[in-house]
Amino acid sequence: CMTPSTTLGERVSISFDTNALDISCMGLVSMPPVVYTLIMIQSLNVRGNRMIYISKDMAKLKHLRTLNLADNALSSMDTNIHTLHDIEVLNLTNNRFREVPSCIQFMSCLRELYLGMNPLEHVPAFLADLPNLERLYLTRTQVTDLPDALKHLQSAGKLYINTVGTPLASSLKMGGRQATSEKRII
């Protein structure tokens, strides 16, 4: 992360016009309360801070479609976040999640889920029940097996799963849907 060139106030002011807020790399340990007043915001980038939790107030951001929480110190998410039904892209890369947050099972619009570089050892079967999930990134986790339902979606070409740098990478046959290189989308 580079040193931010704008203040938090300037970034919040910009978000009123763009429906997006980038407060990445600001050294934040918690979400500034002013963020929760931006109820029409659609994209929130909080990457590269030092956050250890996400408040239940995040549920106020009902129009959020993209949430980037990568490169923080998160190990859990408040279950109230399950009310964020419109989220399409959720990036939890490089945090401290030992398990996939259960609130994700209610994010029915979720298309892309980034879980790489977390100390995950297993993936829950409920991910296969997310009707719009197209991409699942498990890069550099400790996941050794996938639930059969996810394997089926993958082999049918309905789900792309990136397992680069995991124990799965060499043992799982992906039928052409296995990633051969890592790329960051958000």
C-alpha cells in the first residue's frame, strides 16, 4: 500500500458522487462510523488496513455490491452481515479466517468469493447452494478436499475454482477449470 494522498473526509466526500469508497491502506483498525451513513454506496474498498472485526453496522449498507476486505487481520464477520443480499463480489483474501464465515450462505447474489491466503482447512458445502457463485478463489489455503457438490459444479463447468498453492492443486482433477496462475481481480 502506498501512503494515501487524500484524507478520509475527502474520500467520503468523493463517494457521495460515485457510489464507491476507497479507504484502503489508511492504517484503520476499525471502520470509521461515517462509512455506515453512506447507505447508497455500492462499492467499498477497505483493503490493506489493520482491521480485526467488521461491525454489525455494515448491514446498513444494503446496496453494497462489491466489498473488498483483503489484507486485514479479520478472523470473523458479524452474522448480521447476511442481510447484504446484493453483494456480488466479496474479497476476504489474506486475513485470518480459519473457517468460511457462515453469513456468506445468505448472500444469494454472490458471484465471486476470494478466500485465498487464509488459514482455511476446509470449505463448507453451503457454498454450492449459492445460486450465482461463478468463481471461488482458495489460493494458498490449507484446503485438502472440496465438498462433492462443489466438485460437481466445477466439473459441469458452472464454477471456476482457483486452488493454486493449496494441497488440492496437485491432487484434484479440474476438467479444464483449474487455474494455472493467480491473478487478483480487485
